[in-house]
Amino acid sequence: MKNFLIALAIMFFSLGYAQKLDNIQSGEVLNYRIHYGLLNAGTATLTTLKTTYKGQPHFYVKGYGKTTGAVRAFFKLEDHYESFINYNTGLPSFYVRNVQEGGYTQHFETVFNHSNQTLILTDKEKNNSRVEKSVKGVQDMLSAFYYLRSMEPGELKIGSVKKLNVWIDDEMFPFQIKVVGSENIRTKFGTINALKIVPQVMSGRVFKDKEGVTLWVSNDKNYIPLAIKAELAVGSLKASIDSLKNVKYPLSFKK
């Protein structure tokens, strides 16, 4: 599940550094069904709520993933992610990663200071904190996702390449994506035209190679991830949209 959330998050970033989250609606819920090979492996959910953080308007975003069915019987996984994202800039203020993956657990909290390009990383399990240097416009795994979704139609063009630095776990990762085309994708709701996006990721740690992930997002103002395929270091992971609620713009289906 961690791999799915990483794969999902790293697809969503742009070259800009500040962008109002106008295209996201409070109360939005996106649910995904995840398959590992032929197995129904798990579910993932993203929820969004408009709130206030330190006197500023923010979106409070939660990501939750877990294994299900036969997979959960031999590998219990529950991943919790949280992010407070500044509504007016699209940049994260506070980020939480709290996971249990088999016998492995980790609980990090990150406070971002964009004015001086630093962050404070707290390891809740070890009860210690440290200050790290950051970069302009850094995103966390969740904020990067919503940042791109607030771009206007036409900003993502076929052939374009976008870059960003994303804070994952306890370190910074540079990523870039390329919009390689558009396709009509069949979903449980109907057929939707989607942009096909291929990210270049660091191979050897999570993914099989630098272009082992493909994502399809709705080709409209919502930019909703409809399907994802990732060739992992061991096996293949696929996910598809299972349900959605309170998206801001109506989906357009192909006849």
C-alpha cells in the first residue's frame, strides 16, 4: 500500500511554486481498489476537508491504505498519511506518515518553513527531532497530488515535462513526469477520456525501473486519477477508481 500511495503522489507536481487550490472541493472522497497480480490486495482512500491551521485557510487531507482479503491474512498493512495544505499557496505546512507494514512501523511528523526553506522532522517512535534544509516549493506526498489537480486545463499538455522535489518519509526526492498522450479509459462509472502520464522515478528502491509507472488522470478540471499501473521490484501493482464523492466538476463520459 505504501508503494501505491508513493506512486500516486509522485505523479502530481508542476514547475510552479504557489497555486491556489480552487479546483478542490471540501468533503471530496476518492476510493481505490488495488490489485497485486491476480490478488485483490487492498484499498486506498483520500479525503479532503477545508479547515484553518495556525490562522490560515488550509485543506486537511488524509490518505489511508490497507491490505484486504487473502493478502491481509499473511501481510497486515495499514498506512496513515495526513497533510495540512495552505489553500492559497498549495504548499504543505504539516505532514504525518504513520504506518504499520507487517512487523515494520514508522511514525514521522514534518513541519515545513517555506520562508527560510527548512523543515523540522520528528520521529515519534524515537522521540527526537532534527532540522533539515529544504528547497523552494517542496511538496509532501499528499500536497503534491492536490497541487497539480488545481492546475487549469491546458497546463498539462501532451509532450510536456514537469519537475518537482517531494518530501517522502525522511528525505527529499526529485521527480519528473511526462504527459505522453491521451486514451479513453473504461471505469465502473463509464468510459472517460484520460491523460496518460509516465513519471521518471528512482529505480531499485520501490520501482522496477525509471519508467515503471503509468497513470491515467481524467482529462478535465478534476484531474482525478482513474487508473495506475506500477511494475515494482517484485511483481506488478494495479489500481483503479472504485468510488468518488463531492468532486467539484461533473465527470464527462464518452458515448
